[in-house]
Amino acid sequence: MVGAGFTSLAPSAAAAGQSAIPDSHPSWANPNAKVGNADTASKLTFRVYLKLADQAGLEAAATAVSDPNSASYKKFLSTDEVRTRFAPTAAAVSAVRSWLSSAGFSAGDVPSNNAYVSATGTVDQVQKTFGVTLGEYKVKGKTLRSQDRALSVPTSVASLVSGVVNIDQATALLQPQHVGAAGDATPNAVAQPKAKTASPAVSPPPAGFVNATPCSDYFGQKTDTTDPAYAGKQLPYAVCGYTPSQLRAASQLDVAARAGLDGRGTTVAIVDAFGSPTLYQDAAEYAKRNDPSHPLTKSQFSQFVYPPTPGSEDPSQCDASGWYGEQSLDVEAVHAMAPGAKILYVGGADCSSLDEALNRIVAGNQAQIVSNSYGDQGEDIPADEVQAFESIAKQAAAEGIGLYFSSGDSGDESHALPKPSADFSASSPWVTAVGGTSLGIGRNGSKVLETGWSTGKSTLTAGAWSPAAPGAWLYGAGGGTSVLFPEPNYQKGVVPDALAKQNQTGANRGRVVPDISMDADPTTGMLIGITQTFPDGVRYGQYRIGGTSLASPLMAGLMAVADQFGGRHGFINPWLYKAVSHTPAVSDVKPVTGAGEVRVDFVNGTDASGGYVRSVRSFNNTDQTIQTTRGYDNVTGLGTPNGLLFLGLI
């Protein structure tokens, strides 16, 4: 499986007695990007993923239990069944452990599904064992470690090894898919206080932010009558941030709750990097202030955070503090939609160990639903590491675990990359990619406006809006057609041919993202609460936030209610496309023109001492290749769940 993310240069031949791991060299690790050599004495921990005992059998089983037309639909396998029938064998694990130990590595953990063998050693040991030279490379504003060619392993174990994660730091490109509190940048572009040591545990809370006023309690409540009209219209002020009761009402989950449907009996897992030391405390305080009839109890919440390991990224590079906001958003959004569900938070040691966190949940079947609000900017993760992820995702589907991934916050990526691209991991055909909308929730909790999230921005400058309407493209829901994955069967006949053929060569057709959508626009975002670092000290505060990082946990929470009502659903894509794509259970999201909101912000982010900045955030900006249209589109997918009709049909 070779795509745009993989190097097209033929790697050097493996040494005698060694076999190269195909496509294990990141395309961005080229001589022009190299800025130095890796320190040969430094240590790193990596994971050698093993080939499944029966890859085809696992895929067939995952397909059968997920297909509404199959006799095996919803007859999910137990973890023991998956392990016995498909997992790497104990003999394979033993052989790989023995090889690593003989090469001088300290062999470490093996998960219960035998997915990988972890090992720790020096850069020098890695170079000699895998036949590569490790260097430092500049990519997307980061300096990441990588090998200079494909990794190679002894022929004696080559048939057992599928790939290696964290020798190169490609997976460090997986970043939170939320727009920072300031509303103008991705999280790692917003100024954050950085840790003073190499341990994520000591990273301080993120920089404080306060919503400026005026803002509206619900969509359209207050109209800006003091500023110039925008394209001939006086626009409403942005919402201050939707509360749990408003978000539930918009999906009719308030009605469902009156029938006892609130997600109880289900567990939603959340995967992010690191672990905020105040995660539960903040979420409980948020519920107390904004949803007092639905407290987040200690018995509902549990967490496991991997400790730092040798070779872990410095938290300042991976922005541990920035991930704290992601974690609070995820937990608070899930609880908002499914206040009766249990929440399990699993944090990776850093940005390069998210696979380890996800596999822990899947290997132990610890949740019915997993929300993942992170992704790559494009699809430039090496194929062997993509394959490791795909094996985890297929096991999840076989066991009846639904994986939900944010589709991205940079639209079609054409404003950041040389050409349009979908984002991995949302582009995997084994996950439900959740796109985003701009959502207007009215005074009574009903939807009064909904369109695909694609924001234009104009700033009030010298008494005029600049640039003129519709403004400059700022950000929007991720979408597009994958170059890594072919069109899955469930999309055939539903996704338009023109979309399936985008970014492809010849007669190829690709997997199109997203599948379904929820509210994501930061201008119509959710109010969240988190401990922050303000100029006068550290304390809890609240602000509005958005991104498809909001959409994914909202959808996960909705599915927790659906699981309570109709039993475990697992991987829902085949059902979505076959059963509900042309029914009222999913609302088609259509384009709008001339709509938007006025946003008022403090210049310094916290108070009026530095003045204000006023901007219009217009809806449905079309300055990209993906567009909101009638029917399936590559901004919102099939559309948005239509409340009780969605729950009833599911």
C-alpha cells in the first residue's frame, strides 16, 4: 500500500542476512530536510509490531460483524476469540523478543493481544541492528528523528515483523484537532507556557483565556448594531459557548433522557497524549457549574496515563499543555451528551505513543466506543506504521468497538500542503470519520441553522471589515479523498463518483472523508472548563472552543446513548451508508450564503487592558476544493444525526 506519504526513492539494499521492511522510511526524511545527526548515546523506546496470524481472517470477521446484510451482523467476537484465532502467536513473540535481546536491547512490554514487543536501547544500537542512520529532520515546523532509509531486520524474523513504531517520530505529527481558545490558530500555534523539565507530569496548565463580551447565550440572541454591516447585513454576536443542556436539546437527547436514555451501562474511552493532573477535577467542576443535575461522579471516571519512556519527545515540542485543553474538551463533551455513561481516559506518554494507548483499550475490550480527537496534517505516516494502526482498528471492529476520529481542522489542507489531502487516521476505512458543521442552536434548544464548517474571517480595521465579505479562509472541517486507502465497499453507490476519483490516478477510487458530522465551528462551539495559567496565577476558567475535536466526542456521546438503547453497535459505517444514508435519520447539511457571526476578543486574551479586536467569522467559505453540497459531501459526509429518528432507526 503505497501513497503520497511514502518515499518514492528506492532504499539502499539491506545488508546480507537482513530484509527491508517495505515503506518504513518517511518521505519527509530526505537530505534537504536533514538538520543534524541523532545523538548515538541517547536512548529510545520503540515498538516492533508483529504480523497477525491470520490477517485476512480478521478482516473477514470484522467485515461480517459490521455488515447489516451479514448473518453475523453484531455477533461480535470476544477478546479471547480474537487472540486465539488471529493474534500473533506466542512463538512469534518469543522469537522477536529473543532477537531484540540478543541485539542488546532491553525487551519490554507485550500487550495481551501480542500486537507488539517494546524495546529500549541506544541510537547506536538501533542504527547497527536495523541498518540505518538516524538523523534529525525539519518537518511541518518540528524537528523529528528519523532513519535515512527503510528499516531492515534479520531474515529469521522478517516474516514475523510488520513494522516498527517510534524509531522515527512520524507519529508525533498526530496533533489535537481542535482550534485553540483564541480561535485563530491550531493549538500548537497558540502561545502556551512550556514545561521546564523533560517530564510531561510537570507541564503547567495552558495559557489563560477569557471570552470577551458581548456574546450570545444562544444563536441570534444579540445582534451587532454598532459595527458596520457585513455584506449588507447586521450579524449576530457569536455564542458564548453552548452548554451541555443546549447540545443535548439540539440532538433531542433531552427527550431521550426522560425515557431513561442517557448512556448508562456504556463506557466511552478517550485517547490523547499525556494526562492533565486536573482532568477529573476540572470536568467535575464544569458539570457542577453548567449541568448541575448531571454531576460527573468519581465512579464514572477512570484513567490510565503511560509514563514517559526513554526517547519520549520533550513535552514542549509535543505541547503537553496544549493537549490538556483537548482532554478537557473530550471528557466534558462526552459527558454533556451521555451524562450516564462511564468515561475511560487513556493518555499516551507523548505524541508518538498514541497507538499504544489505543491498543490498550482494544486489547482489553475496555470500552464500546473510543473517541480520538487527533490526526496528521495529510497522510505522510510510513506504511508500516499505518499497517500497525489498521490491525488495531480491525480488531476493534471484530470486537464491536466503534472508533471515532476527528476529520481535521484545516479543510482540504490546500492552504498548508502542496496539494489537497485527507488526514490520517480519519482516512482509515475502519474508523468513523467525524466532520464538522457550523450550528445555530436557538432559544428553545432547536437547530435554527446548520451548514458545513468552513470559516472566512474579516477584521474590523479603521472602521471597515477587511478583507471584504466573505473574508479570508481561516479554517474548516477536514475532508477529501485518501491516496492511501481505496474506496471501501460501504461507500460505493452512495459517495458521488467525482469525489471518489479526486486525488487519484487512472481508474482508482479512494476512501472519502468524512462519514458523518457534528458541531465543530469554534464560532458556534462549546463552553468548556479547565485549569489555566493566568497572569495573576493558576485557576479554573471557562471559554468557548471548537474543531472536529468537539465533533468526535459529541458523536461518541450520542452513540453511547444509542448503544444503551439498541445494544452495542461497533463499527457503524456499513450501517450508516446502507441503512440510513437516504432516510430522515440523518439530516442532509446544505450550504448557506451570507451567514456568520461577530466575534469580540480581548487583544491579550484575558482582559480589556490591551483593548479589543472585532472580527466577523463567515460561514461556508468556499476557498478550497471540498464543499458543502446537497447529498453526501466531503465537508459533512452523510450529514448529521437527526435526534430521535437516528436513535430509533439505529
